Amino acid sequence: MKNILVTGGAGFIGSNFIIHLLQNENVKVYNLDKLTYAGNLENLKGVEKHPNYTFIKADICDRSTLEYIFNTHQITDVIHFAAESHVDNSIKNPGAFIDTNIVGSFNLLDVAYKKWMDAPNQVKKEYQNSRFLHVSTDEVYGTLGETGLFEETTPYAPNSPYSASKAASDFIVRSYFHTYGMNVVTTNCSNNYGPNQHDEKLIPTIIRKCLSEENIPIYGDGLNIRDWLYVLDHCKGIEIAFNTGVSGETYNIGGRNERTNLYIVDAICEILDKQQPRKFGSYKDLKSFVTDRPGHDFRYAIDATKIENELGWKADENFETGILKTINWYLNKYNK
């Protein structure tokens, strides 16, 4: 049985992944989370008593605690979500992003290396199949113009402290494969949405502002484009990359659902106008354009051909089906 350490498992994507992973009876999941503002154990209420699930409150910047966890629980694999991830926060407080995303990721990787391997290219017998999967972002590639897609071979060009810190962690993971022969895989995803996302993110913010009859803030002209990926589709992609991906490889996971921020706002307003209409007018009347974010990337879009063709992954949801599921989940949350 695999003893999988999932870092950041109380966060948005991590919690959805753990719930998905625990459908497999042949794994034990150890959820390591610092429980900062982005981590919420309520996200895992449905599995907190599962016999194969254990929660550990800890910080990946604390190396001695990581060593204790690896030794105590005989960790065989790591799926690494834990990261500071909100771009606006990285602009205000970049130091936290350097600490967690770079130093924390290094600690985790190095502790795993020393636990699983005797020396470069010498894997201990009991850890022959151990793997470190690093979850990253498409933001490391920078920004696109009106055409083109991010591919695994696209040069890195991060434009925010957040994306720069993630790019650095990607390179550290890469170095442990090329220098030490460690079994690593990296995934880079497009913008996720779905249940359990933190309230500060775009889609929950739009829904929350609508329901509270507040202005919906839209950066700049609202024409920045993102490729949207339903969180369960992302989780399935990570699982496939973890189980069947080639060591040392990177896989881009994207939804092929490019939408402008303004389209997202209008789509959510139109659905809410039908499902929970205002007393007067449309939710679109709450739109408010605000000063653009510094260094705001114009467009992200991922070419997911590699993971589709080589590993057989494909997104099940398009944006229109996924956003309906997401809105219904948030209506249930906010109307309680």
C-alpha cells in the first residue's frame, strides 16, 4: 500500500484531490497543511473519519518536522500542492511566497530524496516506485498575445512574484531529476474553478458579490483571458500523471475553455438572474471596473495535447457545464 503525503490538502485543489484519491482503497493519505487563510478542514468533512486518511498540521518550511513525518509514516510518495498562490498577495507580501514556494518545496524534495535514495541514481529497494509529483501553474510561462498556446517547451517568463516563485520551484524539481535521478513529475495547470475554492478568487468573488448586492470588481477592461479548468478534471489529470507519467517529464493540464473575465462575470450573472433573481434589475448592473492589477498578464491558454495523447486524459467538463455545477455548490454554501 502506498503512503502518500499530500501537501496543502486542506486547500482548494488539494482537498478535491484527496476526496477523489480516497476512492482508491489501496492508498493511505497523509494530509499536511499549515492551515493558513487558504486552508480549511471543512473542505474535508466528508473524509475526515476515513480509515485511510490522516491530517497533520505542519509547515513545509519546517524541515525537522518533515523528516519526522517521513520516518514515522514511511512516506512512499508525495503530491505537492502546498503553495502561496494569490497573485495580489504576492504583490503586497512577496517574502511569504519565496519562503513557502521555494524554500518549502526544496525542503520537501530534499527530505524525500534522502529518505528514498542512498545516493544519486541509487534508489533504496523499498522505495523503487516512489514518486514526487509537483503541482505547478501555467503562470510560469508568462503571458500570451491573442494567439498561441503554452506548451511544455514554452520558455519560462514569470511576471509576478507568485509565478516567479513557482518557476523557481519547478526548476528545483527538475534539477533533482537530472542531478540525482529522482522520480519526479511536474504538472502545470490553467485556472481552476469549482467547489471549495477560496472566497478571494475570481469566480467565488463574483458569486458572493452578486448575492450580497455589492459591486463586482473587474480589473481594467475585463478583457484578460484565462483558460478555465474544472477542479475535478484537474484532479483526474494529476492522478493520471502520478500513476502513468514518465519520470522527469512535465504535463500541461488545461481545459481548452478560454474566456475573458468579462464573459465570466456576465455568464455567472445570467445564471443567477434565472436561479436567484434580484428584486430589481439584473446582477449585471453590479459590474464595476477598477484599476488594473500591476503586471496583469493578458492571456493564458494551455495546449494539453501531450497529456491527452500520451496519458489518455481529457477534460469531462466544458465551461458551461462546470460553471453551473460550481454556482449550484456556492448557492448551497452561501444560502445556508
